[in-house]
Amino acid sequence: MTVDPDIPRILSASRRTDIPAFYMDWFMQGIRAGVFNVTNPYNQRVSRVPAIPESVHSIVFWSKDFSRFFDRGYGEALTGMGYNLFFNFTINSESEWLEPKIPPLDQRLETLGRLCRRFGPECINWRFDPVCFFTLPGGEPANNLHDFAKIAEAASQMGIRRCITSFMDHYPKIKRRLAALPGFSFRDPPMDQKVQVLERMAERLKPLGISLYTCCEKSVMSELPRDTTIRSSECISGRLLMTLFGGHTSLRRDSGQRVKQGCGCTRSWDIGSYREHPCGHNCLFCYASPASQCLVFSQNS
């Protein structure tokens, strides 16, 4: 990725693992050193990413559990050092099948409220991601939409105005995980059902003042009515970050993401590693590298 060194960049922490939940000590070491050494997962090249406040326009955190981030004061420490913070908070329905090691839903909603009060709801994207359809052992069809209305109501009351969603991608590594769950299988719904699901989600969100966006769902978006209010997302939007925090950063599309599938994200540097930072949530549908057993947190929790 070629980046003008004079333009403050966006750090993404991280699409590859859940840094706020498990690796903030490591992240803060990089911040204090003023640089991250980042290995490209495809060609293994190592890049040195400057991390001093003057080189960073903003940090975008991705997580399913910001409780440790809050409890240990990382946000206050970073803002005190001069960093702008934005949050992509994934809050899905409770499911022991799909997300076995995340906190209970009410606890996650409480954490969302804390984030909103401390940093402002305008600095938060709520991600309901991904929407999953599956068959339980015994043949019962199911999905993970059952708590969507509850989460939407709570998020709206807290001032959240953006919900980003996508449908599950069926990666080969996911199929290998299912070998440990006899009788359980994921289903890829037909296009007309996906369109119907998105329209119902948008209808539910509209009176709550929340707009629905899709992440990397170009084919589904092309099937929606022309007058739809659903839009393709920029989970990292340089334009939004400049509106929130001022200053200047690149507005170029991030060519390292899934542009052909509809990714609209602005260029950023993703911090973290699939291999060195396995995620301890062990979500069944995840494209990243889950820990094979309960992770020993770097924060000694």
C-alpha cells in the first residue's frame, strides 16, 4: 500500500483479531514505541507503521467486547496522548452455537452505553454481523436474528444511528470446524430471502432513527429496489472521521479490502496478526483464526 507519509493515516485495530478484548497490552506497547511492525498475511512482508499521534489521524477499533478496554482505562490513556478514537462494535443475538465465548447480551449493551456516554454515539458503528442461517442437530432450521429488535431498541435509545450488516460467507475453514458439531450445518439462503431480510431489518430500524448499511454485499444490493434506503457501508470512512475530528486523511478507497464485493472502506493500516493474535471468542462463522482453546488473556484476566 502506497501512502503519502505527510498525510496522517488511519489505524485499524483490527479486522484480523479482537485487539480490544485480548491484546490491548500489546497494542499499547506499539503505541508507546511509536511504531508497529505489521506482517502482510499474504506475502509475509513486514511493514513499519508509524504510530505517533502526529502520524495517526484516528484509530478505529473493532471488537465484540469492549469491557476490558473500558475497565482498564485504555480509551482515556489514548485520548490523553492525543489520539482520536472510533469504534466498530459488533453486537449480535445471543447464541451458544455461533458465539460461545462472548459476554451475555445485556452486558454487551451496557458496555455500548458506556462507550456512547464516554466517546459519543456518533463515534460508534453498531455491526450486526454476520446474519447466519443454519440447521441444528435434529433438523430444526434457525437463524441469529432473534435479538435484533432488542439490540436496535437499546442502541437507538443510546443515540446510535448506523447499523452495518452482512450475510455469512462460507469459508472452507468454517466447514472444517463443523466436523466437531455433528448434525449442525450452515445454510446460504437464496437471494430473494436475503433481500427480504434486509428490507425487514431496515423497516425495523427506520422508526428508531437508525440507517442500515451492508458490508461487502454488492450482489444483494443490486437486487434491492431502486428507492431503497439501504446503502453500502464504509466501515472505515475517512470522510466521517474528518467530520468528527477535523484534520486531514486519505479518502482513497482501500484496495487491500474486498472492493469487488462492495467494500467502501477508506485506506487504513490494519494492526494485528491472524497467526500471532488468535481470537479467543471462537466464533463458529469467523474467517479469522480462532484460538483452539480458552485463550489466556495478555492482560492476565
